[in-house]
Amino acid sequence: MNVLGVESSCDETGVAWVAAHGDEPPRLLAQALHSQAAMHRDFGGVVPELASRDHIRRVLPLVRQVVADVGQTLHDLDAIAYTRGPGLAGALLVGAACASGLAAALQRPVYGVHHLEGHLLSPFLSHDPPQFPFVALLVSGGHTQLMRVDEVGRYTLLGESIDDAAGEAFDKSAKVLGLPYPGGPALSRLADFGDDTVFKLPRPLLHSGDLEFSFAGLKTAVATQARKLGPNVCEQDRAHLAAATQAAIVEVLVHKSLAALAATGLSRLVVAGGVSANSRLREQLDARCAARRVRVHYPELALCGDNGAMIALAAAMRLQRGIATPTHGYAFDVAPRWPLDQLAPAAAG
Ligand code: KG4
Ligand code: ZN
């Protein structure tokens, strides 16, 4: 079975080809990605209209590139998958239109995939794939969630952010520190030169006793500290503040992940979404989980951010289990707001 995946929910256009034979683990044969980060940088964040237009420009050349890299033809595809949501409506429509058009022309089924299901399953394409059941820490630009995952499509929300997501906290704090969009990776690089004990920042909801997160106050604390340092802050203090910010976010993520493992009695953790690329988060989780004999699984670094591979993979894993439902009549079906725990097990989109 050959599945083409198209991702266009935010500022990355991603296309990938995944092959799955019988019940063997799906394999990624090729993927192509275009990041719009440079285009949005001048605006300090994603401009939805520009994002949609750029997806239109990029998506078909990326499809051609992936098909050429695999060395097969579009007719060798058995199914087309696209990100149905959540995401920016106009951006999602580009992927939906491209996938539905291709599927209609090829007379193949088309599947609308949940973006977070894609992230959550992305470690199945890594060199160390997980086994069900596990706790998933989903940390992206728009979501911070802890999920209990029993099988593909069986997701129970354990806790989530009541305001900003972890990625958003990285991005907004980075902006305060004068770093370019997207701020997460830039803040993390700057933090390498800082001492995380110089500035004290809050750990919101650390001891709340539940699995909820809140990062809005942290961003305010970073802004207050930056204001105290003034406009002529030296490079070293900026690095110290970046390190303190990263340490605060990571400590909360690690603490709540361990609490979720204890509450569920599970001994496997999957970390996915853009922030799962963060090296401090990985170090701390690896160390704390090893002490508790918990296995931690991550996506390959190249698949932490948004990409087409995770979308093709999610559709392929559902197809292998007979729980994928094609979109009827090639409708351009998108769902900009779509909670993952409301995803019916029997529906791919
Ligand atoms: O999953 P993703 O690519 O897009 C969404 O679905 O939102 O996540 C993007 C988020 C951004 O907030 C970005 O700053 C953050 O992931 N991010 C990082 C790192 N790499 C990406 N945050 C911290 N450290 C990183 N190395
Ligand atoms: Zn994402």
C-alpha cells in the first residue's frame, strides 16, 4: 500500500510517500518540505493569507519531487491523505484541494488526517518505534497536551494547557529577547550560552496536583525581567534569561509527564510536536525516565516539526487497522478547530 501525505496546516508545506505492506511498520520512502519561516520573519509570526498563497505555489512542485524521488508514478499510489485540521482554514484548504484533486483524478480514496494524530504517531517512523499503550506529551506551537494512547484512534486527554502552548511560550519569550521567528530553536541555541540559575522564573501549575499547564504567566515574567534589564542588556544576560526560560518550561513539561505516567501506571512515554526537538527537554526526560525505568520515544529530528510524512503515516496506520474512512465525494473537507480526543476511532478524518 502506497500513501501520499500532504501537510499544509500552518507555515510548512510538506509532502511525503509512505509504503506499508501487510501489517509491517510503514516506511517513509521520500519526503519534501518547504518552510515559510523566512517569509513570515519580517512580521514576527505567521500571516495566514501569505501562508495560504505560498502553500498554493509550493504544493504541486513538492508532490512532483517526492514522486520522482521514489521513482514510481502517481498511479502507483493507493491513497492520498491530507491534514484536515486543526490549523489555519485557508492553509488547510490548499492541502485538502490538492489531495482531493489528485485523488479524484487517480480514482483513489482521500483521507483527512488529524494533525496532532500525525505528530503523536510520528515516532513510529523512528529507529526506535514505541509500542502501545503509552502516554503522549504533545508539544507544538498551538498545543500542549498529555494523552493516554491505547491504540491508533484511542486517545484520552489527561491534561492540557489552559492558555498558551509550550511552543508559544518559547516563541513569545524569544520575541521579548529580540530573537527572530520562529523563536523556539533560536531561544534554545541562545540558552546554551547561559546559566539557568541567574534569573528566577515561575514554574506555573507545577504543584497543582493535576495535569493542566499554563504558560501565559511565564511569558509575562520573562517580559518583566527583560524590562528590568533594559534595552542595553548585554549578550550574557540575554543568554542567562533564555536559559532560565527554557529551564522553567522544560521543568513543568517533565514534571507533568512523570505525573501522567504515575497516574496511568504506564511505562512508556512518547514526546512529539515541534518542541520535542528541544535538546534540554530530551536530556531531562531521558534522565528522569531512565531512573523510573520508563522508555521514552521521540520522532527523528527531521520529523519533529510539521511534515507530510506523519500525515501519510497516520493514514497508513489507520488503513492497516481497517479504521480509516475516506472523505465522501472528494469534498474539500477541513476542520480548523478539531479536538483530538473527539476523533472517533473509526474515522480517519
Ligand atoms: O509542531 P510544530 O512544528 O507546529 C505546530 O503544529 O504548531 O511546532 C512548532 C513549535 C514552535 O513554537 C517552535 O518554536 C517550537 O515548536 N520549536 C522548538 C524547537 N524547535 C521547534 N521549541 C523549543 N526548542 C526547539 N528546539
Ligand atoms: Zn504541528
